[in-house]
Amino acid sequence: MTKVLVSGATGTIGRPLVNQLEEAGADVRTVTRRLTDPVALEAALDGVDAVFLLWPFDSVEGVHEVVELIGARRVVYLSSAAARPHEVEIERLIAGTAREWTVLRPHAFAANTLRWADQVRAGVVRQPYGDVAFAPVHERDVAGVAVRALLGEGHHGVVHTLTGPRTLTQREQARAIGAAIGRPVRWEEEPPEEARRRLLGLGWPAPVVDGTLRGLAEPGPVTGTAEEVTGAPASTFETWASEHAADFLGTMRAARIHEYGDASVISLDEVPVPRPGPGEVLIRVTATSFNPSEAGLRMGLLRDVLGVTLPHTLGWDVAGTVVTGAGDLAPGDRVIGLIDGAAAEYAVAKASMLTRAPERMALAAAAAVPVAGLTAWQAVFEHARIGRGSRVLINGAGGGVGLFAVQLAKLAGAHVVATAGPRSAAAVRALGADEVVDYTTDALPGGNDVLINLVPDVPASVTELAEEFVSITQPIVHPRAVRFVARNDPGQLTELVALIDKGLVDVEAAVRPLESLADLHREAERGLVRGKVVLTVEPRRLSDVGRRSPRPDRPGVAGRACRCRIRGASPAERAGRRA
């Protein structure tokens, strides 16, 4: 196993380099600030075969001693295409002492645009030389070349000049960043002399300022892309911008609780945009939805069950657009899923736990599907095991889960008896229930094979109404009764999406803004919420970014509720398709 020492391991190149070396099976050691400490460096070099050297200073002071300690090992030095005097001298020293050496001379890093982050958040990038084009290189590609030079053969004495795969003007780069974050970003040309005064005012040394401005004024080539060394396609700037969207977005609104209590504990906070980890995607949230059990979470009833820590961002259902891709998901993909923290402008989730959103419905409406749909699916197909000819009583069919359960039970071939109040009866009947019982006036009928209970208060007498029982709320005391909590199952969610796209399952939901969440909690506690309610997350104007959002329980922000119905085939048509 090759032992590699990486200097600057926490930097732009160092982080992806360490990851790629470890994936390649190397034994990686790191050194950062103690690079010029001879005792620490000598200890770090013990047994090392190859060294990646990033010299963090703009002079050669101290570098002679470091190069002598590294000695006759394989060395990969990160220089630059500018080949400044101190870099040329370091290259000469390494060539005179190393057993094998390789020099990397990248042109402009895509990561240099992170200096624009504050301006991007304001919607205007003001910099000089906006129409000068060069090919920004992704730090991951530079790291990929370094890995091959450190571990492979054929790179001794080679100077690799590295660029990205195509040129973009700085104006075009700003536009690409705006596309990645979903906010327009305008370029404003800054006179070079004004830029020089600004950078000097920030404390930059005059030689560095002048060198930087000279570099920006000169168009860059497209040559020596990483693909020529690694054999893998070089990453575009658009890919880089998508992966670093969180760095430019800064903050977002999120509906959170800082303590347990009544609905007044819910507030819209300004918090950092989450950063996706390995295998995770960043989602621009279009909508989440309300689930009655979230009121229990807010009151602290689920703190032990779910392991909730405060402050906590609410929202389990998510429907949105991928910003930063992973796995099989790419930027721009529409997704839904059951996650934590969906009541926010952005959320992160494992790519493997999401599925593509239905194509035949508005993305916001699709937020009604994950929790309610999965709960109904598992109740009908896993626990009740309903088959053709079964008689099933769905108690609470007018709720979010019930509307799915009625349709899925019908698809399974059951005779469906549904309980619903006067306001929900028509919707339940339209979705295919064979009988609808008004629970406010009529007794629940018996003679059922299975009773699926979706309401919180269940009288003991329900055990006389069926042979088997499934409940998602309180347990039913009976030998053939099961109570369950729905689990996340992306495979089942994918099957449910397929049924929606075929027109075999309809989705009905009321639509309200995220700002009305606290009011919605209050209404649910008074029994005023029926069916499913999705909460849309409207993008803010750039002028609003950075302002503190109002509490969602303040008067005047609840908005007006509307209903959206995604209709497919009629019940009769669906029955004909199943025949």
C-alpha cells in the first residue's frame, strides 16, 4: 500500500484529493499548518512514499528546508499556470531533489468564483473584465490528476497544464451560478482601477492585486484538460456551480421549533442552507405537507420515538427539484420523498431515499403523496393483505391517508365501506368507495373482513365489526389486530407514483403557503382540517434575502386556501381497466 503525505489537506484541492486517494486504497497522512515545522514534518514523512506539496506562501522563504526534508521521494507539486517567480523556483528545487516529480499547473479554479458569494446573494456580481473568457477547472479534476501522478506511472518529469473543458466569460459564469441556485444573477462591470482600490482596501498585497488583475484580463486557453490524464470526462463549470449551490445561497427560511409546546412555538427562521454529504442531494423545496402526527412532534410526544433534537425543522413530505445531484439524480430532476426538515426553502436527503415525482401532476400537489400514500399502501397491502372480494371498512376515509386507502383497496379488488363526515363524503365516494357511512349519524357496520382504523378515538366495540384489524393510531385490543407506524420505502413510493401517472390513483389536496403552518396546527387541533393540505414554499425576491421572516402565526400571513384535484380516470373507467 502506497503511503502518501498530503499538505493543505483541508483546502480546495486537499479535501477531494484525500478522498480520492483513500478510495484508491492509499494510506493517507496529512499535514497543514505545521508544514514548516521541521520536527512535525519529519515525523509525518516517516515511511511515506509520495508527497503532494501545496506551498501556501507567496515567497520561497522556508521552502528549501521543506524540500530537503522531503528528499528523494515521489513529489507532485501544485503550481499554477501563472508560473510566478516563487513557483518556478519551487519547481526547480523539487526537480533537483525528488526521485520522481510532477508539476500541476492549473489555470483558473472554478472555486475562485466563491469570492463572489456575497454579491451573488444580492443578485449582482460587480467585477472587472466580465467579457474575458477562460476555462475554469473543477478542483475534483485537479485532484484526479494528482492521484494518478502520486500512485501511477508515466508522470515523471511531466508538467500538466490543466483547464476546464470549455471557455466561459466571467459574465457567463455568473449566469451559470444563478441558474444553479434558481435566482437571477446580473453582471455589472467594475472598472479595473476601482477593483484595484477595493482589493488593496481589503488588505491584499499590491503585487498580488496586480497579478490577479493581469490574469483576469487575459483570455485563457482550453488545453490539458483532466480527461487527457484520467480518461474521465472533465467536469463543466455548470456541474461545479450546481455542486456548490449551498455556498452561494447562504441562508434560507425554515419552519422550526426551539421548544415543545402549542402552535406558537413554530417560527420561520433564517438559517444556513444545508450542505449535502456523500450520497445526498440538495433539494429546492416546492412544497411540503401537513401530517396530524406533526402536532404530536411539536408537543414533544414523539421526542423519544424519533430521537428529535432541538431546534428542529418540521416537515416530512417533500416535493422539489434537485439542485445538487447524487446517485441517479441530476440537477433539475423533480423528486418526492419522506425526509426530515422539508418545511424549508431547501433540504438535503439521501438520493436513494427519494423517487421521481409523478409526471402528470403539479409538483406542489405531489407533496401530498409520500407520508399519506406510504401509510395507506402498507396498511392495505402489507398488514391488511386485502384481496379480491374482501370486504374492508376504512374508518376515517376522509383524511389524507384514507383517500389513498380507499383507492388502493379498490385496486386490490375489495368491496370498500368508508366512514366520512358530511364534508368528505362526496370526495370519498368519487374515489371509488362502494358504501359511505356518515359517522356523525350512523353506527359503523359489521360483517367486514378487515377494519383499517385511521382515527384517534376508537371505541372498544369496533372489535365486533371485523375479523382482523389494522390501526395507525391507538392499538385495538384483539388477537388479530396490528398497529404500525409507516416506514420510508422508496420502492413502494415509486409503485404508487406509477399508479398516479397511469390515472389509477388520484391526489386531492388543499394548498396553502408555508407561512400558514402554525394556523394549520391550530385548526387541526380543533378538528377543522380534512383531507390533505400541502404547503407551498414560494421563492423569495432577491430584495427579501437576508430579512427576518415573519412568524407563521402572525395575522395576515395565512393566505387563502385553495384545493387542487389531480383527476385521472373515473372510478368506472378504473374498474374497467382492472377487469
